[in-house]
Amino acid sequence: MQGKGISEPALKLDWPQLMAFKRSFTAPAPARNEKKFEEAGITTFHGQAHFVGPTTLMVGTETTLEGHYIVLATGAKPASLGIAGEEYLTTSEQFLELEQLPSSIIFVGGGYIAFEFAHIVLRAAAGSPKVQILHSSASPLEGFDPDLVAQLVKATTEDLGAEIQLNTEVKSIEKQSDGHLLVQALISSPREEEPQPSQHVQSFGADMVVHAAGRVPEIEGLDLEKASIKSDAKRGIIVNEYLQSVTNPAVYAAGDVAISNGGLPLTPVASLEGSVIARNLLDGSRNHQTYKPNYVGVPTVVFTIPSLARVGLQEKEAHVQGLLFKVEQADTSGWYSSSRINLKPSGYKILIGEGAGDNNNRILGAHLLGYQAEEVINIFGLAIRNGLSVSDLKAMVYAYPTSAADISSMVG
Ligand SMILES: Cc1cc2nc3c(=O)[nH]c(=O)nc-3n(C[C@H](O)[C@H](O)[C@H](O)COP(=O)(O)OP(=O)(O)OC[C@H]3O[C@@H](n4cnc5c(N)ncnc54)[C@H](O)[C@@H]3O)c2cc1C
């Protein structure tokens, strides 16, 4: 907004101050939660837990706990990349604890963590840091709409100055004598009419290399075999639709450690699953197998500036399912809701069901890029979760001027 009503120089992050502010509300949380647990009659034990029997856990080296039921909620951790120099990678947790931002950063992986961190650094850090994102496949942010991703990638590279290198597989990281890190990567370039792409090795240098190449369920060290709990390195604890281990009915699992049930690794999904398990455990009927999580209409957001959001199906998924649908889409960078605050890019793609079935005139998927996309997507989530029709969304009288007021124009 500089020169468009704001005359002060552009605001810049004071990273150490921001970290101190963050800690002012994150640091007290564990003790506060523990106190609440205590008030509710829940005892907390601190330490690494692992199974020593089907319903027995050892916490640390001394405490043994026996339960009629055990709920696993150990979350996820950065996936091991199996490359030389892996120990030089900075994890997302470590990045969010840095005292100072480095002046050049390489992100290994082009998912939401890389894009969110890159936008923080490029949009707001002082001193024009250099940011490179190395991504192994041809398109980053694979869970999001490719057309909106293309808009975001263009803005991230052309307007913010990030370098995004696709089809680039990181092979090793070396630390040089001056502390600088050198990444060796294999770059594949598809060749017309040739089955094999041409490949070459290229080096990339930076002060810091951040692991943004995916997370896997945290099952290591749980000694699951001692409790006959089936698991998979990528999908975590294998659970049934009631979130109960398929091989040990005394064990339930929620959150990032149990994505085998189809729930996305997201905070609200972990909460939903936790409450489903609690209800199953407290309700003794049907062998503690009554409630199932409903994942319909759960939105997910890339918190870049502006944000990219998705709920429901992508176009390719709707095609695979053989659904009849039409697509409403536009680049809305010139629309009032984006241009009045000078925040670009923006756009949307909405999938609307057609044909004679229940899907007719219903929202099958909504994809938004732009100012307040992270808020507006919740309305599409509500529509999908509750089967609201396009006519319902159009009949709503939206507060004006708000970003949600664009919905009636988006749905045709
Ligand atoms: C950088 C980043 C950004 C994210 N941004 C978002 C976002 O914007 N929105 C969103 O919805 N989600 C986001 N997520 C995902 C979100 O953090 C997870 O989905 C959520 O925390 C999962 O909750 P959980 O309870 O399953 O696991 P966690 O929150 O990971 O908690 C698991 C806990 O179990 C502990 N633990 C592990 N093993 C053991 C053991 N053997 N014994 C005892 N304790 C153990 C761990 O130390 C941890 O404290 C983000 C994740 C990352 C990494």
C-alpha cells in the first residue's frame, strides 16, 4: 500500500522480537494445559513412551502404565531423505526457533511449509534474503489447484524474487569450511519425443538448508510390535473407520500418526479424531465402535500472502470419480476485493455438480487464491459439509464490502 495511502517506508520484520512475542503465548501453553488436565483428573507423565505389552506402556525407563485402552497421538516428524549430509538440514521446528534469519535459504521440497516460510522471509525480512525452493517433481503444492498454484508460483518468483527449481532431486548437502552449505541436486529436463529426460547435476549454495520435503507419522521408538499394532511407514497406525487399530482393539490412534483412515495431517482433523475416539471410549455400546470421523468439507490452506485454500475435490479427482460437473474459474486480481488493498494475485476455481443425481447444483470443490481466502474457504466448507446448493449460496446476503461477498459471483 506504499504510495497508495500509506506513506511510511515498508514495514519489516524484527525477527528476534517476533520470536519473543511468539514465545509469550506458546511457552505458557504446556503448563496451562497440564493444569487443566489435572483439574479434570488426568495425570500427565513426561517422557518417551513405548509399548512393553498389548496394553502396557513404559514412559522413560522407570514408569510402567497399564490401560484398558490406549490412544496414540504421537504426531509426525520430518521424513528421512536418506542423503549424505542430511544432518545439515534445518527442520521446520528449528526454523521457527531461529534467533536470526540467515541471508540465504534453500528449501528442500515445494510444499506448503516451503511456500509459507519463503513468503515470511521474502515479504517481510530486512536485507533482501535469497530464497531457493528445490522441488523434486514438475509441480509444487501438489494438493492444490494447479492453475491457482501457477498464479502463486509466478508471484512468488517474479514479484517476490524466489527461485523455484522443479524436477530437482537433492542428492547431498556438504558443509564448507566457511560454514556455507552446498547442495548437489539432480535436475531432470523432459525431452520432446524421448522417453528418458536429460539429466544433469547442479550445485546450489546457501547459509541454511531447510527440510520442507514432507513429514511421516511418528511411530519409531514406540515398539509397536510388542502390542501387535499394524503400521505403515507412510500411513502410520493402520486403523479401522472407528480409529481403532486393526490388530489390537485396545489401541486407538488420532492425528498425524494415523492418516491411514484418510484424514489429512491437520490440526482440526487431529482434534476431530480425538473427540471421535473419546466418544467411542466413553460409549460402551457396540464394543466401543460407534462413531466415525466425517472428513467431508475440511478445508486446507497455504498461509502465503495472499493465501491459497482448498476444500473438496480437485478437478482431476472429480474426473477420476467420473462425476459430472462444470467449472467456474477466473483470475480476480482486478476485482475490487483484491485491487482495493493492492494484494495480488487472486483467483478461484469452483467445481459445481451437474446431472440428475444428488450432486446436481452442489459444490464439489472450491479453490481460492487471494486476500482472506483462508476465511472465505470456510463458507465453501460449510456448503460442502452440509450439502448446500449453489442457489443457497447465491441467496445469501453477504456483508459488503467483504471478500465473502464475491461468492455469489464465483458460483456462476
Ligand atoms: C511447519 C508446520 C506448519 C503447520 N501448519 C499447519 C496449519 O497451518 N494448519 C493446520 O491445520 N496444521 C498445520 N500443521 C500440521 C499440524 O501441526 C499437525 O497436523 C498437528 O499438530 C497434528 O496433531 P497431533 O496431535 O497428531 O500431533 P502433534 O501436534 O505433532 O503432537 C504429538 C506430540 O506427541 C509427542 N510424542 C511423539 N512421540 C512420543 C512418544 N513416543 N512418547 C510421548 N510423546 C511422544 C510429540 O513430541 C508431540 O508433542 C503444520 C505442521 C508443521 C510442521
